[in-house]
Amino acid sequence: MLLKKLFRTLWHYKAQFISMVIMIALGVGVFLGFNIEWYSLDVSTREIYEATGFADFRIFSDSGFSEADLEKVLAIDGVEDATRYLSVNTAVKDDTDTIALTVSTNMKVSGIQLMEGEAYSDTDPEGIWLSDSYAAANGIHVGDSLTVSYKTITVSGKVKGLVKSSEYLICVPDETQMMPDYTSYGYAYISPVMLENAIPMLYRAVLGSSLYHQINVKSGLTKAQFVEKADKALGATRLILDKSETISWAEARGEVEEGITMGSILPVLFLAIAILTMVTTMHRITASEKTQIGTFKALGFKDRRILRHYSAYALIIGLMGSLLGIGIGYGLGRFILSPDGAMATYIDLPAWPLYAPAFTWIVIVLINVFLTVIGFLSVRKMLGGTAADALRPYVPKRVKHLWLEETKRFKSLSFSTKWNLRDCFRHKSRSFMTLFGIVGCMILLVGGMGMKDTMDSFLDTFYEQAINYRYRVNLDTENVSNEEAFALAEKLEGDWCAQRAVQIGDKGYSLEIYSITRDKVRFADADMKILTLSDDGAYICSRIARDFHLKAGDSITFSPYGGDEEITVPVIGVLDSMTKSIVMTAAFADRAGISYTVSTVFTDREDIPAGGSILNTQSKKSIMDSFDTFMDLMNKMIWLLVIAAIILGIVVLYNLGIMSYTERYREMATLKVVGFRDSRIGRLLIIQNMWLTVIGILIGIPAGVGVLQYLLTALASEYELKLVLGPATWLVSVLLTFGVSLAVGLMISRKNRTIDMVAALKTEE
Amino acid sequence: MAIVEFKNVSRVYRNGEHEQRALDHVDLSLEEGQFIVILGPSGAGKSTLLNLLGGLDSPTEGTILVNGKDISTLTPNELAEYRAASVGFVFQSYNLIPTLTVIENVALVKEIAPNPLSSHDMLRAVGLEDHRHNFPSELSGGEQQRVSIARALAKNPHILLCDEPTGALDSETGVMVLKLLLSMARDMGKTIIIVTHNQNIAKMADTVIRVKNGKIKSCEKQDHPLAVEEVDW
Ligand SMILES: Nc1ncnc2c1ncn2[C@@H]1O[C@H](COP(=O)(O)OP(=O)(O)O)[C@@H](O)[C@H]1O
Ligand SMILES: [Mg+2]
């Protein structure tokens, strides 16, 4: 019998029931989705680091490492394994593509994971194990032949396997390229034997064992420990980078951290709203069922059964919401993490399984327990006292005089204003929830669209504006003199730049020396305003400024890699930059006695001579194109957020609106009897919504900006982002929120047409 | 002249197969300025009659003329206007707005009635001037019903409709409220139609209508109704 009653209750309060289920589904879904995202990424990246022996340290030397050097490193206490390693950008024959040709003498370190084809062999004289993503993007299959060249050296072979490697987990040529572009850049592994065969006898005679510029090491030592031991073992100070200084580690970890950050804000917002909705709604439902509850009690049902009945009602809502939410969560996870999903365009993982962290299940169980307790407590409140007490209908809080009623202004207000004002205060939790829903809606809209504005402005400053050249010509620094480079820059009517690796403490940075006379490259200050470089000192990027607590007026000391020389220069400004770099003009570098070799020429001219000292050419267009997928992902996320915001707004407001409508049903019936028109009563109802909406929007704007700023600060480890909100964002978020509120208000206020005056007034007060 | 005329009025409630005739082909004519009492057992159709006349409900069949105007065919908005201008209601439950004070509850009608009376005067007349800034929940049942009467009369309607106005009050308070209601309405020259179980009230009526099973059983004119003071309560 009670069971039948349970289903009738479900049906009777279907609007509330559906609202609660949706809110819980959204809350659980967003919570689970975000946590699945970072956690699965964490697990999958760790798996490929493990499977392909991602190195913990990289020791660099321009003169290369011999097998004896490797032995010395392997002998270090605390080193698990090591390899001699070479990665060099080569040009693909008959194409403008670049392939990072890679050799690892010990594939247990910095190795590969085979996706298709035959296993790698370190004696194979012609096998190429090519990045499967590059192969797919360029229509290359196992068995095809491939020729690449580096300067005068040509390597030809057959693609024997398609692979993935954690060393190229985020496959970009350098930090300035934000997203991988497999149509033009990939990597390939060949065996040491094939490498040696490819190098002419003459070269080898001269270079000896110096083919390998790197020793990659697996070790659990700290960087300081390792640097000390390695320098001692090798008898020289070497440039040593740990894994946190590689793109493939840092950016992937950054993505996980980002997920954790995002996962700790949005889901909390949704879950909080879901639980608050549940609390208010359950209270209202049990309140309006109070006489029924009393009847059960009077009939002789034990309190325990009645409590169980309503707890079960809450639990059913919780379970249905959770089940739906788990679906949404996995859907969200799948949307971001799938072979052709958004994240796959960035991180090159062999598989995209979804994992939910254990704590999410615990939280979901706790949510259901909590909801059941809410149901339990709401009904217990109604059960208090004797059966006769319980039989008495629930009386809402008495109206109290508001302090502001004493003011003159209040007395002159229209009755509808007074009515609504008192009603808002009488039902504080309902008003508060309405505000909360609107603020939440605003936060999602401002946050989501603001994120896009910020990214747009970031891309516009750093790429559209700062890159004022059409081509970037990379020179072979080992074979080009500065005079030749100057001449080339002159001939191409371009500007040029020289790069040097430097160290501050034990961290690696890049020193960039520019000669800009034709405005081909521009720089932005910390406020993302374009500035002209001055010749009076050095500029540092905001991350160096932050890490070393430096500002304009201080001085900075750094040393070029591999030497003990220390250079101290005045800091005259902070730049917002994609790379961790120190920037200065050539004029200043000359004055300060800093030597350099020109590595890049920036030009608009198409007639760039091929070969010679030119390594390769990159076009601005190819750089900009690589953002397309990224922006695509961004837009999808924004859409998701906007849809979530609208659903949230509609569900919360509709639920509360129905509640308010039910509570004022009798009052509205009275007004109708007295002779008020439906439209007038509708306006009365909607006006309260509109007030709360306006207040909610006023709170929501700073709240949205605050949340966005928090996110941007939390994400700043990857790149500096300056919060930008476009006029469209303001307009759309305010109008959309207002529109949702108005639409819901209209939907509810229309219902008063159907008020049955006779029935409404027949019931006892 | 007849202020109210029911011509062959029926109100049928349909509940699936079941059909309930709350009013069954009723013909009725009421004079202006009269005091009319409706008597009848519970479920007879008294409230239905009053609700139809008050424009809260529409007949299934027949026409209802008030001041010569057919109200059975009005649109919802025209009905609202009719209620605002022409009828005052007093129910068994007081139906005050809990979030408005006593004076505000009465002043409410100024928003819609074409020629309302002063809310202060009305409150003074029902003896609640001192309570005007209280909320309804701060008053007793009898006091709340007096507010309801003040509100009904503040509209300055042609007809005052009262459906068991004392049903929820103890008999002493009930008598007091009834006396007040009647003396005020008579002083103002209103047409009053009241549904009640109080036999004493019937003695004061110009017309007594008895209803049973949705039909008018009798409609007697009393040539010498007693005055309020003459009734032995
Ligand atoms: N909404 C309704 N649905 C079905 N039947 C109704 C409804 N309202 C009233 N009735 C029926 O109409 C008849 C007359 O009701 P009513 O006019 O309220 O009687 P009373 O004389 O007690 O005021 C009753 O039998 C009642 O059951
Ligand atoms: Mg009745």
C-alpha cells in the first residue's frame, strides 16, 4: 500500500522529482566527468612513460657521448638504466615536412611502443619505425619507403613499424608551437646500425663516437644529486635537464593538474546546487504532505515505517540521478578522451581507456547517503509530537515585520512590491536558492565565454600580432657565419634572431637576441600590450620574473651552458612570452659583450633560397593552422558550458518557481476572486523572479570573473594568461541568464490562468 | 427591478462516467437591495449557486443576468472585471493574503475596483483600526473575518455574497460578525446573499430560498422581516 503511495508521490511531484533527478545527474556527471578526465590521463600517460622508458634525466653535449661515457653514467649509484640518444630534425624528401629522426642505443630507455608492423631490431639496417600519427596524417603505411635528409646526409629505409613514444608524447618541434601538427611534423626511430651506415666514412672518422648528443637516464635521484654525480662521473659540467623540463612531461602533467583544478571548482558548484535543491525541495514536499503523514500516523503506522517511506523516496531520486550522472560522467570523459576526441589532437597516447578514481565512487555513495538523510530529516521534522500534531497542516513561518517597513520609502511602495518583498524574506531558503542558481548560471557563462575571450586575445597577441612575418627561416648554426646570416636577412628584407641556451641556477632557459629593424617580430609586455624593445638592457619573461622574484630595475645573472662564465645584465622589462626566455636586442648584446650565432631569419619574401645554410622554413600559416583543432576543442567546451548553464538555470529556477507557485496558489486564487486579472497576477509572480535575477546577475558577474581568474592563475604554470572579457561575453551572459529566468518565469506565471478559484478556496487554510 | 436573474441554469460536474448535477435547471429572480438567505443541507448546491453568481465559475447550461448583463458568456478577463466592480465575497475561510498587513489587505481592492471606499473608514467600521498594521496571522478568527468583510465592502460592490461566513467561528463570535455584516450592508443599501445554517438570520431576510439536490425547493418573500435588534440571538 505504502509502495503504491510512494509511486503516487513520485508522480504527483513530477516536476520537482525530475528537477531533483536532473540536478543530481548534472552534479554527479560533471563531478565524475572532470575526475575521469584527469585521472584517466594520469594513468594512461604513466603507462606509456613506463612502457617506453621515458627518461628522468637528459645529459647534453655538443661533442657527443662515447660508449665509455655511457658506462660511466651507468656506474653511478642510483642510476637504473641509460642510453645514448640522438634526435635530429630531418627534412622529408619531396616534401616540406620535418621528421625528428631518433636513435636510442638502449631501447629500454627513451624507446617505443609498437602499434603495427614488426618489432624493432637494433641491428636492422633499413627499418624505420615511424610515428603512427604522422603516418596516418600523411597516408604512409607499413612497407612504404621513406627518405629523410639532414644537411648532406640522406637516410633511406622502409617503414617496418608504426609506433608511439613517450619522448614525443606531445609532438611539437619547439615550445612556440602549441599544438602538434602531424601533417607536417612527426618522428621516426631507426637502429644504431642504420644510423652508422648512413653517415659517410669520412664523417665518422672525424666525428668518431660523437653521433649521440644525449645520454638519457632512468633514475630516482633528485636533480641536484644526479647533477653532482653525473658531473663527477663524466669529469665535466654538462647541461642536464630533468623530465619536468621537457614538453612531453611538463605539458602532459600540466594537463592533469589543469584537470584537477577544473575538477575542484565546477563539480563543486553543480553538486552544491544539486544538494541545496534537494534540501529545499524535500522540505517542501514533506511539508505539503504533512497531513498525509499525520493520517498515516493516526492510522497506526509506526514512525519508522513513515520515515523509511520518505527516505526511500529521497534514495530513489538519488539513485536515479546518480545512475544518469554516471552516464553523463563517462560521456563527458569520452568526449574529451577518445582516439578522435579533443585531447587526442594534443597528447599522442596509444589508447584512451577511461578510469574513475576510487574516491569518486565513495563520494557518489556518500551523496546518496546524504540525500537519504535529507529525506529522513525532512519527514522527521513533520512527524514530531503526537498524531494530532502531525495531522495539523504545515504552517509556513509567520510573517514578520521587516526592519525596513518602518522607513517612509517602504510605506509608499505598491502592494505588489510589498507582497513580493515580504514573500522573499518569508521564504529565505527559496530566495537564496534562486539567487544561487542564477549566480551559478552566470559563473558558467562568464567563466566559459571569458575563457574563450582570454584564449582568443592570447592567440591574437602572441601569434596574429607578435608574428608579423610570413616565413621563419631556420639556419644551420654550425655552418653559417653571422656575416652570411646578416646578408641573407638583408636580401630577404627581414629581421633576425640568435638563440643560446643558458642556465640560471640549475634551470635551463633560452637567451634570445633580436635585431628588429623591419617590425617582423613583436613583443608583448605583462599586460599583453605590444612594446618596442629598448637597447638598454634585457627583458625577462613573466615566469622568470615570478620564479626569481625579479622586476624591472633588478639585474639578472645567467651563464651559457657548458661554461663557467657568468653574465649579469640589468632587467628593463617583463615580457609575456610563450617560452621561458631572456630577450635582448643585438645592440645591447654587442655592448654587453655577449656572443651569439644567428639562428633564424624572419621574412615576408617568398624567394627563400633552398639548401646551403638553410635548415628549413616554417610559415606563419602552418603555425596558425595548428591552432584550429585547439580552438575547435575550445569552442566545444564553451558550448558544453553554455548548455550546462542553461539547463542548470532552467531546472533550478523552474523547480523553485513551481514551489513558489504552489505556496502562493491560495493567495493568487484570492486575488483572482477579488477581481485581479490573470496577467496582473502573472506579473506579480514574475517580478520577484526578475528582482532575484538582477541581484543574481550582479553577484554572478564578479563571481564569474573571480572563478575565471582563479582558474587562469591555477593554469598559469603552463603559460601566462591575462583575463580578457569581450563585450559579447558580457552581453550574452547577462541576456542569456535574464532570458532563461524570464522564460521560466513566463512558463510558470502562465499557469495561473488555470487556477480553479472554487477548489482553491474550498480547502482549509 | 431584478438585479439577478437565473434562467434555466445548470452546473454539471463530470467525473469520468459519473455525472453530478450540482445545479439542475434553476430559475431564479432576485430584487435589488434585498437581503436574501439561502438555506439547504450540505451538498445541496448552495455554494455552486453563489460561485456562479460571483463569476468564479461558469454554468454548463443557461444564462445568468446581473443588472441585465449576461455574465455566463464573459471571457476570463471580463469576468475578472465583473468581480472587481460588482461583487464582494466573504467565505467561510477568510482568504486574506498572509504577507500583507490588515490595511494592505483592504487597500488591495483600490488597485482594481472602479470606485472603492476608503480602507481606513472600512477598518474603522469593523472596529479594527488599531490592528491595521498587524498581519492576519496576528489576529483571531473573528477579527480576520471582519477584515475580510471590510475588504469585500471596500470595493463598493452591488452585491455582497457570503458563503457560510461564520462557519469557522464559535457561535458567540459568529453572531457578532453576522450582526456587523448585516448592519453595515443594510446601511450601505447593498444586495446581500448569504448562505447560512442560522435559523435566526432567516427571520431577518426579505427572501428565503431553500435549495435541495440542485433545485430550488422554495423561494418565500417575507413581508415583515425582523430588524437586527428584534431578533432574539
Ligand atoms: N469540483 C467538483 N467536482 C465534482 N463535484 C462537485 C464539485 N464541487 C461540488 N461538487 C458537487 O456538487 C454538489 C453541490 O456542491 P456545493 O454547491 O458545494 O454544496 P453546498 O450546498 O454544500 O455548498 C455536491 O454534491 C458536490 O459533491
Ligand atoms: Mg457550501
